[in-house]
Amino acid sequence: MTKKILLFSILVFFSFKMTGQNTIQELLDIKDQLITHAIEVGKEYDLNLDFSDASIKSVEFILSDLHKEFIKTKSDYGLNGLAHIFGFYIIEVIEKNHGKGRIERNHPSFVEDVFPFYWNGATLFPVAWCQKRIFDGDADNVAFKYQMLIVDKKGNE
């Protein structure tokens, strides 16, 4: 992991923890910052995150690499921040390609800071998808989840 990527992830992680309960507007402002960082991280991997459905495969590639790094180092330092960056990028891809949704910071049935995304009658957890992919591995492939829960669902309506 490059120093630049690590710096992004640390800043993001601490910005969530330090701001407490955010207003909707503050969440939207954070979202824009995270998406910008996701694109920058993609560039570090020579990948173009262009907000297409296909770009989720690039996100999966990056998360897979981060999982390998986690297994190798046994350190989660900065990885939660990266999960937030890519979770918010996934939300943006959904909204650009499949319609707007609503994001909140917390969900009443779960721990704080899970950032549920309410879209098309479903409650999705893209940040948690990314966390699970980084820490748990291939079984939590975000490209597969995206295909099943977003693309295939939208196509079946």
C-alpha cells in the first residue's frame, strides 16, 4: 500500500470518528470527498474508476489486493478508511446508473457507522461489503454482490 493511499484512508477514517453524528448535508459533503479519494486510489493502481457498472470489477481488484496485504501484514491500519472510500464510490455508481437512494450514518438494528443506503426498496450496506471483502476475502466479492443486488435486480423489474 503506498503512503498516499494510506494517508487517504487514515484521514477518512478519523474524519468519520471525529465528527460524531453528521447531518445529511455533512454526509453528502463527506461522500463527495470519499469518491474523489476512491478515484485517486484507483489511479495508484492504474485503474480508471469511471462510475460505470463495470468499474465495480476494478474496485473488487483493489479490495482483493488490500485483503492480500491484510493477510500478509495482519494489520488493519487504514483499511477501514479504504472500505469507507470504496463503499461510498459504490453508492455513487448505483446512483449514477440505477437511480438515487438515501444514505444515513446509522441503522437502528446495527452498530453505529454502518452507513445504510436505502435504494429501490432495499437496504444495502456497501461500506460493510467493502470491509468484509478486505478482511474476510474472496467469499465477499463486491462485484458479485453488486451484480446480484443491483444490476440483476434492476433488470428484473
